[in-house]
Amino acid sequence: MVTMEMGAGPPVLLVHGLNGFKEGWGRMPAALARAGHRVVAVDLPGFGETPPLNAERVTPEALARALAPLVADLAPVGIVAHSLGTQPALLLAIHQPDRVRSVALIGPWVTARHGRIPPRGLTDLLQLPLLGRALARAAIRRVRRRPERRRSAFLGQVAEPDRVADHPELEALLEVAADRLLAADVRAMVDWAESGVADDLRPLAPLVAVPTLVVAGADDRLTLPADADRLA
């Protein structure tokens, strides 16, 4: 897997969520490096510059297995993960507690959700019987067709989209994200989204033996603060 590194000291591995990429952490890697850490940000299979998995379906378990050699090289390592990336991170903490010293889960997808009718987004589409995957692939291709749609897909997830223009580094990051969405593997996106939204992290929580931090925003529309509280 392709990584980006900076800093020196105790290692921290950054694991992105769906449609993320190693440069998508904004100011966090530099801040962690200044705090005395060796920061390693990774492109998961099918995203950023890392090729997709060959024949294996992209699931939280498959991503944990793909990350295992990197975790072994960095051990003992702290893992910071975002959104659906929190699922493989938690699995690594459970199965390799001798190599994972701590975990921070930012905006974790906590509970399995049932899709709304009519569907309002990708996660709802994926939970439709029979046609869900085909409709989700079509929706992704439609978004990727035009630069303004790719940009809007990310801008819609920003807490204060009207303020992005005031921060040149965020504007630049938004453009990179739109380009990376065009290059991402559609099968990996659909596989990971379908398997990830069906998972429930709460049964895994009692199995975690390393220090763990759960972070959620009060206005997060995907990770509800109440879900994050229950996970913690």
C-alpha cells in the first residue's frame, strides 16, 4: 500500500474512511509530527494511489488483513481512523493488541442502518434488495462524470461549507479530493460501503483491550453523537 510519512518518534497510522486518501487529513499529520510522532498516512486498496484488492471483496475484515503487514512494521503503533476506516482499525486493535498500542476513532460508523424509502443517498441505495448494488454503481458513475458533482459530493460533508473559501488549504484539498474520487475503484467503493454500513461496532467494544478514544461532532449527520456515546 502507498503511504505518506512525516516526523519522527512513536508511530501513528492514519486510516481514512470511504473515498478518503492519505493526503485528506489536512493539518492533522503536521500537527502530530510537531507533537513528536512519526506519522504514516495510508491509501487503502482501491483508493488514492493504492491498487484495488485482486479478487477479494473489500470488507472491514479484508482491509484489516491488508493493513496487518504495515501495522507489524510500525509496531507498537497508535491508530487514528475515520468513519468506515474505524472498523478495520478496531479489528486490528482486537486481534493484534501486542502491536496496536492505542486507537482513536473519529466519526465512527457505529450501528447498522436500515435504508430509507425512497433512498436519499448511497447507503440507502445499497440496502435495497436485488438492485441496490447496480443502482449504487450508477449513482457513483453519475457523480464522477462532472467535476462540479465530484466537488459537491465532498463539500456536502463539510461542517461549514460556506467557510471553505476562506481557507486556501481547504479549497486545494477539495480539488484533490474531487480528482481522487474520479480515480477511485468503483467496485471497492461499493463493496466497502455495502459491507461497512451493515456492521455494528458495539459487539466488538468489549473485546478491545487497548486505550481507545471515540470522537464525534455534535452536528455530525452520519455518526450520531448518541451512537458514539454508546460505543464509548
